[in-house]
Amino acid sequence: MNDPNGLVYFQGLYHLFYQFNPNANVWGDMSWGHATSRDLLHWKEQPVAMRANPTEEFFSGSIVVDAHNTSGLGTASSAPLVALYTSVYKAASGHAPGTQAQSLAYSNDGGRTWRQYAHNPVLTLNPESKNFRDPKVSWYAPGGYWLMTTVVADAHVVKMYRSHNLIDWEFLSDFTLRNIPHHGTLWEMPDLFPLPLDGDSRRQKWVMIVNVNPWSIAGGSGVMYFVGRFDGRTFTPEHVAPAGSDPAEYQWLDNGADYYAAGTFANAPDGQAITIGWMSNWDYAAQIPTTPWRGAMALPRMLALKTINGMPRLTSAPVAQYASFVRGLAATHVNTLTVSSATRELAPATRGAVQNIDVTISPHSARRAGFIVRGSADGETGTRIFYDTANRTLTLDRSRSGDTQFSKAFSKQHVVNLPLENGKLHLTVLVDRNSVEVFAGEGHAVITDLIFPAPGDNRVSVFADNGDATFIDMTITRLAGPRGAEQ
């Protein structure tokens, strides 16, 4: 699996569609897989929603609830779910092979089955393009119309359109950057949505997400964003890095290597901005050492817009359902612990392959202070998460996390700038069988990385280099695997 698609909440269910190859665990024969959940944590796989056929493959797109049946595709008793997706045509279609256009499908049974619109495609470029894809559709209430963002990936352009019926689309404007420094990069999976700044609905701003591959902050693919204004036709960012800047001058939703194709759920309860991303990287996605599966999704996250260091920043944190889930489980509490220029393995009760760790660290005089997860008995392997006091940075180091030899691009440290607050740092860390997700600061310092430790490597240690550090209120909760819940 790769890109999450068609994220929508409908009749009590969260629907996650995703790019899926039903015939192999490498990219190809792109279809839409489907899973559902009532709580964003426990998912049930559903039948393939749209399967590649002799004339087309089904690339990424989005789904909306057409509550007022503007498309005319619903029934008297129910609103249709309408999907806008990218058709990638094969020779048998009559289009030039590889041509991409936006098509429509709809469901009148809550997303269980889908029917292609008889007059597809509903939107093409002239001349036709092999890089016109990834439509994200939402309702723009001030204008009373549907808004679509899509990309011409190799030209680094987000194209915006509007429609009153989801079928006939009118061009609005392009969003791009002058003097783009990242030549060779593809822009993919755009998303445009409003958020209140610091929770104040009177200070609403718009966020444009652009997923880029390669050239991200951690190398390879990643999620870039801009904050600005949208007047119903044009998006204008408030801040753009100067031409020639490196990736560190731009804003990134996640500072790890393995978070991509992030988008938001349509029709989410209470207007929440809930996102989910694909947990991998195109630098090595086809080489990761797993079988029979390949590809996973990160923990769903809540987005917010906060003023940090005088600038609006897009922040993310685990959805509220996750915190409730963790609180309901038995936990191991580690008393306040001070470590002096040493590494100390914690008690056996803290061991686990799937767990949540909450901790506050006071680095004091230590040059570096942090902890090791999925550690081996001999201490030779493990994933290190630490704070560097001199550089004021948080680092996830997976260079000795287990199997790292399958790709030269994999074995790296990933770093985010993060000043301490009153001399302390609070971390929430989700450790899974093959991943680590770190949340710090106010949600603007997030690192998501894959790891591939040996199955028995499950030890937790704390450490301080060249000085003292104190670990306060460390709580480690072993998590039941979120599998098998019937939806």
C-alpha cells in the first residue's frame, strides 16, 4: 500500500481508501484498497473498492459526502459518496498510454460498492498530460461551490478549480513558486483547508499542503506546507523561503523520513482537521525488508495552527481517541531517575515491541540525554531518541536500529530544532513493530521513522552523555495490537 486516498467520515465510520497493488507487494496495478474504523485506531479491511482494469489504473484522489445531491447521482433516500480520482490510461482506452485525467465514481451504499461515471473523465488538460493528478475536493462554503486542488506534478503547479455539481469544473488559478530550487522534484497530493490560528475562529488562515518527492527535509519524500490566504480563487502564502534555499528553510509537517502523502478527512466530526500519512519513503519503499506486506499508515493525527516563535506553524498530535485508548491500559511508571554520564537499562516490565512512552526530560549538564527503544540484550542495537543541549535539537537516530543494509538512504539521523521549555522537554513516543513516531514541543516537532529490529529486541534504556540528566514521570504503556475489531 501507499498513498491514503478518499479519507471521509460517513454515518459513524471513518473510511480509509489507499493506493494498493492487489497482485504484488511492489508498486503497480494501482487500485483503491479500503478499510473502515469507528475510532481511527481499530481498522477492518474491506473489499477492493476500485480495481485496475484493461483500460485504466486508479491513482490517488478524494471522496466527499454530496449531502445535497448536487451531482444528481444520489437516491431519494441517501446522499451519495462521490470520489474524484486520477485515471491513468492504458493503450486499450483510446488515450495515449500513461495519460492522466480526473474521473468520477460514486457510491449509494455507504462506500461498499462503486460505479464509474458514464462520461469520464470529468477534467483533462489541453494538451493531455502524464502528470496531472491527485484531486482533493472540499466544499467552499463562502462561495457555495466545490473546490478542487490538483497538481501538474513535474511542473510544480497546484491547479485550483470549482464546480457546482462535481462534474463540470471551471479553472480558478495556479499556485506555484518562483525560482523553485528543487528541480527534479514532483509535487503530489495537494490539500487546501482553513484552520483557526491559536484556536481563535476570528483569525482564520488557510493551509496548503504539498507532498514533494524527493527533496524533503529528511531526504526523499515528505510533506511541505504553506500558510496563507485564500479568497475563493487564489491562494497566497504569507511566507516563502528565498530562491535557492535548502529544505530546512521550508515548513514540514514531519521531520522524519517516513511520512508522506498526508491528507485530511472530509466531513470529520466537529470540523476537525484529521490527517493520516503513508509511513514510508520513495527512496526505499520497494526495498523495505517485510513480507508479505509492504507499506503501512502512521497514527492518525489532529492538525492545529499555532503561533510559534512569532510565525503560524502547522502542528500535529495523536488524535484524542489514541490518548483515551492509552489511558485505559495498564502502565509501568518509572520513578524520577537521574543518570550521570551513563546508560541505564530499565526494568523488564518496561520491555515491549508495541508501546507508548510519555516522559519529561531535564537534560541539566548532559551534552546529550534521551532513551533507547527496541534495544538488544547486548546493547549493540536500538533506536536512540535524544536531546542535544548544545545544538538545541531533538534527534531520532536509527543508524543502529536493526536491519539498515537494504538501502544506503535508510540509515540516518533525523533532527528537528527544539528549544527547551523551562529547561525541560516532554515527549510522547509511539513504538510499533517497525516504526517510531515522536511528538514533542507544541506539536511542531514530530519525527516519524521506520525501523526493522530483530523480533526479540524490546528493551528500553535511558542515557546521559557527559553530564547529568533527569527523567521525570516516565510512563510506559504496552499497547495491544490494533487488529481485528469488527466494523
